[in-house]
Amino acid sequence: QGKGMFHKAIRFAQFYFMDAFILLCCGAEFHLLSFHVDTTKDDLKQYKQRIFCKLIQKFLMASTMEITSLSAVNDFYSYIVLTAGSNRALEVFDLNEGRSTAVIPEVHSRSVHQICQNKGSAFSTQQPEAYNLFVTTAVGDGIKLWDLRTLR
């Protein structure tokens, strides 16, 4: 990507939706990018691979200065992206609808530094309701287990 594409440093990047997209956090927003890796090689430029990225959409987290953590499942098709901001709030985005669906204010006494969604396991089976669980943690404030259905 070009140098002028992002106005702040990228704090987080991950593949998303079974490696079909890339998610990037930049300031108070995250970007959804599609990408294509061209594996054909030209004899003159045989060592240079061409990778094309295209911005699909930007999502702004409401009333925060910076996203401190982001979580999205890449192991199966999930439209849910969870973000936590410097304002101590957690926001749930549904990328199928292209918008924020819920905001939980003051999740911890400090900014959330880690969100972990339940991705399941290749070694055991779980009830479908278990995939609605996620965990947040903040420095000095312990760990909290959440349910997406109740947001509690």
C-alpha cells in the first residue's frame, strides 16, 4: 500500500473470513481490504511479486481516540468483528450488515488490551451456543467472559 493511505500507524492486522480479506486497525477505525497475489512472473521482473489491495470499507468506532484491540474469527465464516477502544468501550460490528450493532460502555476500569473470541477446536466439539462467547482483559482488571446474545 502507498505511504499516504493510512493517517496513523497500523496497530493490528489479520486475515479475515477464511483468508479472503485483511483487517487493519488505524487510529479509531478499522479497514476491510480485499487482496490478490499475482503469482505469474515476468522474466525481466522475476523476483518481484505483484500484490494488489483494494479498500472495501472503513468502519469507525464511535467516540474513541484509538482502537486498542480487535478480534475477528478467520477459521470459519463469521461476520462479527469486536473492537475495544481507548474510551474503555467495546463495539460489535456486523460486517454482513456493514455497521455497528452494539456498544458496551465501560467494559473494564482500563482500556481493553485483548479480546479473544471462541473459535472452537479441531480436537473437540462444542454446542453452537459456545461460539457466542468471548473474553476481554485489561491490565490490572482481570478477565471477563461475555455472551454476544446478552452483551453481559
